[in-house]
Amino acid sequence: MSREKSGGSGAARQDSALRAELGGEIQAGQAAVDAFDEAVALCLGVNRTDLRCLEILAREGSVTPSVLGAGLGLTTGSVTAMLDRLERAGHLTRSPDPGDRRKVVVRATPEVLARVAELYGPIVERGGRMIAGYSDEEVRVVLGFLRGSRALYEAEIERVRGLPGAGRRRV
């Protein structure tokens, strides 16, 4: 709602406060997701990049190492080290691609998929119940907001990666 439509400066201050509250909740929500993912990674005995790899495998079923590298922003050598680590832990398998034996296909093991489902399942179930309380129109608004937020972050990633010093890690 614009200032003109909101009824003056008092309403504009309320709108501003509401938007600030929304921004705060977004940050708090991101922190909660981050902390939950860290707890899941610890339960699985993996690091956060490994967890993202398992997430891709759970979603896609099977992928090539190059798809994982692109999805995770990793070099070929880093993908190989990650796959070696996850294979040793019993979290994934690598096998020749039946369509092109020169390629390798990576799959999560049934055991790790079951563990991931055990860890994330309650969130999915409770989230589904929460969303069920919203009308279709409300869900469309939330969906539009989330899609826009993701696009915003994806664009900002490129901006930040282009800044001086962005390629260096600080300890």
C-alpha cells in the first residue's frame, strides 16, 4: 500500500514498522534454517557442502559429478574429494552411467536417504499442516514472495562474488 493510500504519515510509519518486522523475521528464519541444517549435518557426520550434495541427490535421484559441481559451485577436484568422503561414509555410490559408460552416476544410499527423511520429515509434515491453514490465494502470495526472494539472493550472489577479495577465505 502506498503512503497516499495508507492514510498519511502515521499509517506510513506503521507500514514501515511492519516491513521492518518482516525483515527481522526473514533474518531470524534464515538463522533457524541454518542452525537446523548444521544440526542435521552433525547428525549425519558431514559438513555443510556434503549436506547440500545429499540434498541434491535426494531430490534428483542420480546425477553426474559435473552436475553436482555446478550445483554446489565446486571445482572438479573438490567434487572428487567430496564424493570420496561421502562414499567412505556409506552415504553414496558411484557407478558407470548405463547410457554412456565413460560417465559416472552418483546416487545416495537407501540408508542415508532414510536417515535424511527421518531428520527432515517432521519439518515437512509440520510445515504441510501449517500451510494447510492458508487459502490458495495466500499460498500464491507467499510463493511469489519466496520466488522473488530467491531470485534476489541469486542475483546478489553474483554481485558479491565480483567484489574485491571475494575469492579469498578469511580464517
